[in-house]
Amino acid sequence: MKLYRSEDEVSISGDVAELQGIRLKIESIKENEKIEFTFDTDSSSEPYKFLEKLMIVKANEGPAIATYEDGTGIVVSGSIRNLEVFASFFDFEIDTESGCHNHWDEACGSDYVADGTLPIVVAVV
């Protein structure tokens, strides 16, 4: 799996099983828990600027927000309910073709996603 980042967008790519694995882990998060996902950084970051090694998902309160923290990576935090909405963007059918993708950002509305979040594209490779 890869975690790409530019200044204003993130893309997570993997096969269906890998993406479903992320979904299941996020859906199992408990209050005040933190989950870490590690990504492969051994290739080109094109067409993005960077490959990130780590995404941390934290259960706390409020709308979900994705930020980049220098030295840490991508951090997604929010209420369990809003993290479940985030997890749904990793839900692809087993026969989904490469190139299919979902966009998680303000499309969900401000009740689910905080203003200023980094848009995230979740793509099947």
C-alpha cells in the first residue's frame, strides 16, 4: 500500500484486501484509541510530491479531520461515528477494477468532516 501526499491532497492506494483491512481496523476503533497504519515508501511518489510512511487514526470528538504533521505523517481524528464514515470510503467490492477510487473530503458535510481537512483519495491498484 502507498500513502501519497502533496501540499493539499492525500492519496491512499492498495488492492481491495488491503483497503478492506484498513476499513475493518478503523471500524473497530474504541474511544480515545489510536491506530497506526504503515505504508511502503520504496518507489516513486509521482504524480504526488511525497510518499508518507505512517497514517494515524485517533478516536476523539467532533467532525473528522485529516492533517499532515511533520515528522509523524497523516493524522486523521474525529468521533467514532465520523471515523466510521471515513472507513466507508475504503469499502470496495472484491471484483473492483484497478483505478476505481473514492474521494473523502467536504462532500460528507460539516457534521462529518471538519473544515480545513486534507482531501483524501482512496484508490484500488
